[in-house]
Amino acid sequence: MILGQRIKEEREKRQWTQDYLAETLNVSRQAISKWEVGSTYPDIDRLVKISNLFDITLDSLIKGDDSLKKSIVITKNAKAQTNVWEFMRSTGWMMVIAIIYLVTKMIIAVFS
């Protein structure tokens, strides 16, 4: 079963209109219609809201929809946390600090 069919099935099981579901998810009724016919997909935040709203797992909501599974990109970041020095290096602050240090050393050398 594809995602759109699953959304429609769960919506109809609860006797909700597309308008009601759209209002609950803060989207247009046309967005719900497009999801149900499979021309577009909800974003990941809405998928989570839909799974919570229907009280089903996210896995069971999207399982079986191969085209959706292929479009989901998961990036794995080995370093989820960045320490101060990595942040400064990545944002160019290390260069600024190095220049300030060198200018300060030169000023001290000139006036001493």
C-alpha cells in the first residue's frame, strides 16, 4: 500500500473529511488530496504529525511506498556535537583570532 492510500484509509476510518484533516495539520485541502492521489508527499514533520494523529507508527505509515523510501535522505553525522575550537575553525574565527594575536604582538614589539 502506498502512503496516499494509507492516509486516505486512516482518514476515512475516522470519518474525517479532507478539510478536517487539512485544518488539523495546517495545510490546504488540496495538499491532502495531492497526498492521497500520490502526486506529492507530506514533509517529514507532517509525516510525524500524521502518524501521531492516526496513532500509528511512522514505519507502518510509509512502509510499502518504495518511491517515498527512495526520496527520504538520511545523513549520518558522526560528530553531532561541535566543540568551541571546531566551531571557530569552521566559521573562520580562528583566522580572526590569529590576525589579532599577530597585530598585538607587532604593536607590543614596536612600542617596547
